[in-house]
Amino acid sequence: MSQPVPPPNQPQQPYDAQPGGGNPFAAQQPGQPGQPGVPTGNPFAGQQPGQPGQFGGVPFAPAAPARNNVALGLLAAFVAALVAAGIYGGIIGATKHEIGYAAVGVGFLVGLAAGKVGGRNPVLPVLSAVLALVGVYGGQLLGEAIIISKQAPLTVSEIFFDNFSALNEAWKADSDLLTFLFFAIAAFAAFSSAKKATG
């Protein structure tokens, strides 16, 4: 008597497997039950949500602490106002004209310094607007002193410190509506940049 020969092993087709677990798209893995299946090429295939993977994850860095230092923000705004006034005065002295973009730059620098260093304190935008006004005024006076020093036998420091009242009178005589518009633009730029620098 001969024994029946089993049919040769047919390769399993991945698409004719029965779906499992209520998921019609999940095919059973070939192989013995209880043994790991054939790797699919996805390194995250066997992981459960929240389970650490083979690529050691690093937690996110904590958020930066909120800054709220009014004194330091005010000091930074004051230094920025002095520096910006010097640059603005130099521009006015070199060109003999007031330039609106330079006044906006003064306000922007003062507000940015106050907001970045001082934080979210609601007083800082107002104080930065006031310091921007001081910076534009100082820059215009410095520019006027530079222009006068080119015509008179006096240095800029002598005009600025020894003859300040005469310098202020010359500034008043030269100021017009555009001068005060530059003050308003600089104050607005300082206020808005201080608010945006914190947010």
C-alpha cells in the first residue's frame, strides 16, 4: 500500500488571508502563532502608543521662563535711546535733513530693547515710547549741534553742553510740523515694537 503524498507547499498569498480583529485591512502574518512575524520594514510597527522605541527619544525642552524685569528693561531702553540718538544725530548732521525712517529706527530700537529684556510688563511699552521721544529729541539736538559746528568755530560738545539754551533756540527755529510728526512716529514705533517683542 502506498502512502498519500501531501501536496507541495504553495506560497501564501498576502491578499487572501482572513482579516483579523475587526479590521478588514489587517492581514494575518505568515508563520506560527506566538512567533514574531516577518519584519515589514517599519521600525515602529510593533510598538504600542506611549511605548519607548528603539530610537531613544528626548523630551521637549521646557518653555523659557517669563521675563518680567522692569528695571532691566528700562535700563536697556535708556541705553538704546542714547545709542540711537547718537546715530540719528550723526545722520542729521551729515545730511542736514531730518529723515523719517531714522526716527522710526530710534523708536523701534528703544521698544525692542525694552520688550526683549524687560518682558511682558504693561508699563514698558509706555516708558519705551517716552524714551523714544527723548531719543529723537536728543538726536535732533545733536544733529543741530553738528550742523552749527561746521559753520562756527566751536566743537559739538561745546555747543551741546556750554551753549545748550542757544542750541535749543536754534532747534525751535528749525522745527516744523514734520519734526513733531517724527516724534509721534517714533513713539508709536517704540510702543508697538515693545509690545510685539514680548509676544
